[in-house]
Amino acid sequence: MTKIITLGSINIDLKKSVTVDRVTQLTQTYPWFPSRGETVTIGKTQPQLDENIEEQYYGGKGANQAVAAATGESRTQLLGMVGRDENSYDLLKHLQSTGVDTDAIQQVTAPTGVAYIYVEPDGSNRIIVV
């Protein structure tokens, strides 16, 4: 059996659908607001980001890759970091349930990462990682 080691982000993904007008408002409020298809990282969450969350997922590019590899029946280990908060416990349980080895994931004092995923009517997205 092949062993795959993945290094990358481990987040809670928060998805919301937005209109073109709402994207325009957010872009005017936050000059750093991502362009279509872009992912940006910011230091702390902003008040308007938490409005109208529709769905929550387990995510992060590293975590998603590790889950995909484990689903393909490879021995998969994920290297990354999560916080010592409630989100981290749920994330670790989820990863373990998919067959991902989480022994190399470090728990740090910072909160677990959160990604806000804005989906426009045409399906394009803009992602903000905190």
C-alpha cells in the first residue's frame, strides 16, 4: 500500500452565496477582498464576514487532499496545525474517520483556521482564510 504524506491547511469552511451587488459592497468596504478565484489570508475576522453563513464544512487544502488520498485506499498522514478549540476536536475526529493519520497534526494556542467561501451566482468563488 502506498503511503502519502500531505502538508497543508486544516480549516472549518463557511460557505455563503452572494450577489454581484454584495460582492461590490464587500470590495468597497474591504480593499483586500479577493478577486474571483482568489484566496487571501487575513489576520483576524471582520464583522461582516460572519453574516448569513449557509453551510459549514471540514476543509483546508491540505485536509481535503489527505481525505481524497485516504479515500483512494492509500495510507495517508497529514501534517498541519489546529487550535485547541472545539472546531479542532471535530476536525480531528472527521479526519480520523476517513482514514487519515492525524498523529503529526500539532495543536497550537491559536484558534483553528476558518475559511469564508463566497460563491457568486455563476459559481465562481472568493475565499478568505483567517
